[in-house]
Amino acid sequence: MQPGCDGMLFHPHLLGEFAPQWNPNLRASFTGVTIHHGRPHLTRSILEGVAFQVRAALEDLREAGATWNEIRLIGGGAASPL
């Protein structure tokens, strides 16, 4: 599966969003879904959506002056070879 999931996107706001948008009313969604997408597309789009959301939060922290030497991720997605 190539990056980008053939145009499918996942917005990972299952409980709203608290960083960096701070909007508890946001909800999760898939966009760009077609009949040609399957389980591999769904799975990868979830991993990509979460990764981009983490990146957005880290970029906001960096702009606010935060620094770090190490970032640790946990959960099933963290164990993925992707």
C-alpha cells in the first residue's frame, strides 16, 4: 500500500480534538472513499491520520518554544512497521 491510501483520508477525532485545534465537537470521518478501497486502505488511512494529527500537535508545541530529545508512542499503531 502506497502512502496516501489512493486518496482516502481519515480524520481521527473520535472524542473531539484537544490539540492542536481544541474543538470538542469535531468527529472522526473517512473522506475520499470509493468502491476500489478495501481494508488495507482503511487501516493505513487510520495510521496516517493519527500520525498527521500527532505531527500537527508537535509542530504547534515547537512553535510555542517546546523542545524534546525523545518521543515515545504506545499502542497498536506504534508497533506497526509503517
